[in-house]
Amino acid sequence: MDAVSPIILNLIIFVLAIYVGYHVVWNVTPALHTPLMAVTNAISAIVIVGAMLAAALTEGGLGKTMGVLAVALAAVNVFGGFLVTRRMLEMFKKKEKKAPAAGDKA
């Protein structure tokens, strides 16, 4: 019996990761969303450092291009994550009531 091809094995792992990730993300309660986003942003920042190291240590043009692309996508992910986290935190702030105008009668 032949061994399973590494491409098939990687494809199976990828599909399982999508399945598990989908169920993990959609079953998170709204109260945990903001702390999880903060942790995700920290992980993405680590990915940026790893992508910069990978891009710097490769010798081929394709490797450097993929490394630069990885840095750019991870940076967009971090920036977007901080924007979403800020918007989520603004939802929990109490809104100030407007003061009635001088000519208005209550």
C-alpha cells in the first residue's frame, strides 16, 4: 500500500482547519469577541515578524515576493482588527444625552 501523498494530507488538514475554524468563530459569544480580537491582533503581529524574517532569509525572487505579500496582508489584518476592536468597544460606551436647546420646552 502506497503512502498518502503529502498534497492530499495537506489538503485534508486545510479542510479540517476551515471546518473547525468556522465552528469556533461562529460559536463565540459577543462578550468574548473583543478580548479574542485583541489576542488575534497580537498573533498577527507575530506573523508580521515571521514573514519579515522569511522574506529576508529567502534567496529567490518568488520567495521574497511571497514574503512581502505576507507582510502586507498581515499588516492589513492587524490594522483592520484594531479598527473592529475599537468599534466594538465604542458599542459598550454609554451615550451622552443631548441637552435641550434654550428655546425648547420639555
